[in-house]
Amino acid sequence: MEKIANLFIYTTCLSDSRFCLWADFLPQRFSLDSCKLCPFVFLVVGNLFPFSIIGYLFSLPIQFLYSALLAMLAMSIVWIIKKKWYQLSLNPISPSTALCLAVILTDLVLSARIGAHFRGDAVMHITRIRMLHDTGFTNREPFIIFYEMISTYHTNIYHALLASITKMLSGNYLSTWYWSLLWAKILIVGAYYFASWTVFRNKKIAWLTTLFSLVSLAPTYFLNYPNQIGRHVFLTLTIAFFLQIWLREKSFAAVFKFACSLLVLCQIHALYAVYAALCLAPLLAIKLAYQIIKKTWYVCIFRCAG
């Protein structure tokens, strides 16, 4: 039961990331574009992100984030019932889609059998999770007897999330870390599918990109590290949200999604957020300035013509 509970928490608390994989089975009117998909960024930012910041700011117990996570799960269930996603009929599965799902399922089964890596840097991450679980929100370096702030993973939301999941379940942080590899694989598959579909708007290309990424990462058993989650999931989604703005969607909501993904990426691994901001923010500013100038130019023409 503990294994099932771990898997349920991991896949449900960020469940929107999996919705992009259901596109091949949904009726045409429930396409990805019409569903306004935002893979789990709004859930994390809107619920866990401010709670995490407040928890670190005031050194609150981990139950604070634990309560927010329970509330988020309840809100997800209410949202699914409100949108009636449970009533969506499934389309027939094509042989190519069935093959892709079989490959993904095989990798997930093997990941569940092998589990996460427990040596090297994993010792630090596990120790950090245990410290947050036992003492609550803190930025203290876990391996130094006197107080020293940990700079690499300062206010890290990923460690706090795993600590709160441990608190929700049996309290076995080693089991939580073991099953986090399976959760990481699910998020990586969803992120690469969504990013590829955003660029090409073609399900076959999206599946092919996802399978290529999954197969290339299959032997890697430390994908649950924050730097791996940040690079393969949140950095990929940040670029995808940026491309949405650049190629198609020019709205405040699209810019907000991009900004939220940067904030979450910063709390997962700040270095990747800096890379993304340096590369993408100037391009985004140029694009928005062009749109403003373009609209202003039209207004000036109409006024002069009138």
C-alpha cells in the first residue's frame, strides 16, 4: 500500500503534466489547444510556490506545505469533476500510439524495479529531505554542526515537496526517494511531449521526440535529482511557454505562464533559471515591444486618416 500511495501522490499532485499524453485518446473537440494546457506550473506556483516561500521565510514546520498539498489534491479532484474530464470518451488507439505507450510503460516498470540512485550526490539530497521532514523549513547546511546557510539549494521547493510527501505517508524518506525516479520519468515524458507539440503541432512528431528523449535517458537512474528535474522538465517547459508566445499566443496569460515557469525553475535549480532568463527574456522583451509598437502604429494611422 505504501508503494501505491507514493505513486498516487507523485502523479496526482502534479497531474496536469500527464494531460498532454492523453491527446491521442481524446475527441477532437478536446484538443490540447482548446484545453488551454499548462502542465502543472499553475498548480505549483498557485498553491505550493507561495506556501514554500512563506515556510522558508518564517521557518514553519513542514506540515504547512503538507496542508497546502492536501488542499491542492482536493482542488484537482474538484477541477476534474467540474470539467467532467472523467466523461471523455477514448478514441481508438493506433498501432504507433500503442507502440509508444508500450515503450513508455516498459521504461516505467524498469524504473520502478530499479529505483532511484542512493549514492554520490543522493546522500546530500536525502539528508536535506530528512532535515526538512524532522525540523521543518530551514536553509541550514545539513552536514555542518554550526549554522551555515546552504547556497546551492536555498528555498528549494523540490526537497520540501518530497519532505511533505514523506510526512503525508509513512515517514520513510528513503522510500520516498526510491519512488521519485518513477515520478521524474512521468514528468519528463510529459514535458518533452508538450514542448514538441507546441513547436510542431503534430502528434506523431511529438511522440517521436518523446520516445527519443526517453530512450536516451533510460539508463540514467539519477533523473530525480533537482538539477535533472530542472533541466529536463522545468527548463523544457519554460522554453515551450516562450515558444507559445513567440509563435502563436500573444496574451497576458501566456506571459504569466512563462514568468511562473521561471519562478518555479528558480526554486528547483536557480542556475537554470538564470540561463533561461539570459537567453529568453531579451527575445521576449523585443517581441512584446514590437507588438506594442505595431498596435500604436495602426492607431496613429487611423487617427491621421480620420
